[in-house]
Amino acid sequence: MAALVPRSDFTLLSCNPALVYLDSAATAQKPRAVLDAMSDFYESEYANPHRGAYALSARATERYARARAAVARFFGARDEACVIFTRGTTDSINAVAAAWGRANLRPGDEVIVTGAEHHANFVPWQQIAIERGATFTICPLAEDGRADVEALASLASPKTRVIAFNHVSNVLGAINPVAEIVSIARSVGALTVCDGAQGAPHMSVGFDALGADLYAASAHKMLGPMGTGVLIGRREVLESMPPYQTGGDMIAFVGDEHTTWNTLPHKLEAGTPNVAGAVGLAAACDYLTSIGMDAVAAHERALVRLAYERVSAIEGVRVHGPGASERSGVLSFTLGDIHPHDLATLLDERHICIRAGHHCAQPLMRRLGVAATARASFYVYNDENDVELLASALESAKRIFALA
Amino acid sequence: MTERSALYQEVILDHNRRPRNFSVLPNATVEERGINPLCGDELTLYLRMDGDRIADASFQGTGCAISRASASMMTTLVKGKTRAEADAMIEQFRGLATGQTAVDDLPSSLHAFEGVARLPQRVKCAVLAWHTLHAALGIGASGSDPRERGARQ
């Protein structure tokens, strides 16, 4: 199984032929198309958008708008104005928790998250619940790490104002049943916030059909630049949400005593925007679209199936999460009593990059009953050989630690 | 295919497999807990002080091979040392693990940890036991490297 895209599209990978990069769930490598689009903006169309009464500024504004249109298309959101550029998933979710939460949560209300959330979709809700005197409830997980929808259905009540959940678990690769969660939330009138950081890079999102009220994602996990992300929402939700930050660009009129807000998307984008970031994300979206998200998903599924087979065949390995056919391109595991950090360091000596630790998901680690796991994750530039090198490096680690 | 690791030399693997002084110390006069929040390494260090001298030392805890082997070797090496001798050793080990100072005086077995200096994220694992010893001896927080700060909580 070859890589889905030429390794030569990625300068870092082609300059380091021995590198086996299996940490795309942390951040993805960048294709030249993304870097070129960003430097082209800086070199040929750079000015502050939405400002100047001169042609260059108008071109920068136009470039920013085109980026938004491309991103909206990629995420399947017809209403472009409902695609808000942020600093990333963490920023997007904090914006909702702070702005929406402060305006809507009352003492006695309830916020539900699942036990498999990344800290970015856990801590903001926990904290806003504390601040507003709301109840913070953690929905239990099914055996495979997905939200236990039956438990969720019995937890949800008219007091439930928000249900926040991941599209795909960053630790387990388990894909949540979004439609079922949304339907439970709707039956009690709760807002749904979907953390798509591990969803958007790997599968077609189809925001309008997905049903979630709000969807957050990070550019850097989907071949785009760091420091850029999106918050996509249904118009009525974003319209009713007060601004998260105030300042330039987001205002209509600033009086001495009162200020009125600009329209969407500007109301939720205070300050000079990160246009180069948006341009880079748009280029990443175009790159992924040219491959086809179905092909991306199928490639990862094939790699993760092979990895599951090879890695779980090693005696002493425990793979966490769902079976091979029900997961996105993420494999979390432990090997005997070798600490995952030792495993990652040993693999690094063979130029294999994996992540080890709690993966910013300590509540999930407690539920799995482990302190840490090792995690290999796959993307468009990985191939079968990467999986074989991973498996043989794990065998070698076992011998070094004399477990064999 | 090579089965050797630059970092995980035999002495580290051996102390990880069979940690020395890995027990609760009866009659301990000092007990100090150290945590590396990044990795989740945690250990409890037990000392029996005889005046100014460390009469005995042991540890318990969970963590990676680096932190465990480091604690194992440290408890072996500091037995019988005075507070000042132990403090000097702590400083030297810090220098070795961070690659900042020459460390000719340290016992050769500790040179196995030189490799962590190239791995900033693993330095904390190697120095955890030593930081804990530093706290246990009640030596003032002098000369702490900002990179290591927070390794002990």
C-alpha cells in the first residue's frame, strides 16, 4: 500500500527520507502547496484587509474572502458567513464556552461532555460550569470508547443546555455517532458542540447535514498552518452568541457609552485577522479535496487495519479502543510494562515519531485505567512500509527491555 | 538489525528491571514525594539521616525506565554521604543531565544518563529523583535551571 500522495509534496519528508512520521494526530506535515499559498499572499497581495481604500487592501480582503469560501466548501457549510476563523480548536471551543456559556448558563443548568474528550473540549466546559453554577456531567463511554448513547439519552434532561463531544477521539480514533448524539440533544433543546479536530482532517464533515450546532477544527492537523482554525455554526446560534472578544473589525458603531456589533462573520473575529493562516487552511482544503476525502478516509482505514493487525500480534501489546474497522487512523497501545515515553524514545532512535503520554485526555486515561499510552497516527503521506517499521521497532524495543 | 540503544544502556535497563533500594524504608527520618506532571512519573524518597549523614536511602513509585533507573542508582550512591557531599552530587548530576557542565567527579555508572541531555523532554525524568533528594535534604533552592522548574511538585 503506497502513500496516497507523493512524499515529494512535503519538503520536510522528502528532505528526511529515513523519517517515519506517525504523529499526524498531533500535527500534520505541510505540503508545498500550503506554504506556497501563504508566501504568495505575503509576497503579492499583502495588506490589512477590511481597511484601506486602496487596491492592495481590497485584494487582501478578496483573498481572505476566497479563503473563507474554500473552507466553507470543504466543511460542507453553505452559509460562508457562518465560518469563523479562530486560532484553532481550543480557541473555538473557548469562544463558545465563554461567550455562549456566560450568556446562557444559569445555576442548576447542566453541561454534558463525554469521558473521552481532549482537554480542549473538557476544561472550558468544566470551568464555565463552575463559574455559572451549572452542573458538569461526564457521559460514560461504551466499551469501544465512543459515547454511550443510551447513557446519554437517560442523562439528558430539560436542564441540559449543552452537549459537547468529539467527532473522533484523539486517543482511540473512535468515531462518535454524531447523528444519535444530536438527536438526543435536540429532544431536550440542548446546544451541540462537536470537537472536530480529529474529524475534519480525516473524513468528509458535511456540516449542514451533520446536525451539530457548532463544529470546531484546527488547520494544523489537516495539512494547514499552526495558529489557525475554524468555528462553524448554524446562523441562528452564531447570531445569538455575544462576541467572545471585542475590538477592531467586529463593531458596527462605537458610541461613547454603547457599541453595536458588525455582522457575521466579523462580529466573532475581533482584530486584524490571520489572513495568511486562512489562506494556508484554504490551500490545505483544496489539496485534500483534490485527493478526495473518501480516498483519504479509505487510505487511513487500510493503514490502521494493517497496523492494528501487526501491532496487536506482538505479545504483550494492548491496543485501546474500537476494532480495526471502526476507527480513524489512530492506534493507541501499551507494550507490557514499558513506559510509553521509553517506547517513544526508543522508536525515535530509529527515526520513528510517535506520541506518548496522556494525549491531553487525562479523564480518558483514568477511564482506560492507564497512566499513558503510546499512539501512532497515520495520514495521506504514510505507507505500508511505515507500519512495518513501526512493528519491527516495537519488537526490537521488547528485546531491548528483555521482555521477549 | 541492531538491538542496542544509545540512551538505554545496559546499566539503565538493569536498574529499571531490578531497581535497588525499591522499598519503604523502616525508620526513615525524611520522606519526600516527587512528581513529574508531564509524564506522570512519581516517586517517594525515604532517607534515614544520622546527623549530617545519609545513613540509608530508598524509594517507591511508578515511572519510566529513566526515572526509575536514576532513582535506583541515586539511592545506592548517596548512602553514607554527608549533606554537602550529596548536594555537590545533585548539582553535578543536573549538569550532566542537562549537558551544561563537565562531570568528571561523578561515578561512571551515572554517565549512562548523558544521553538525556539531547532529549530535553526526558531531562525531567532523569533529574526527578535528584530534585526530590534536594528537597528532602532541605537544601535551599539555589541554581535551579528554569527548564527543570516544575519537575518536582
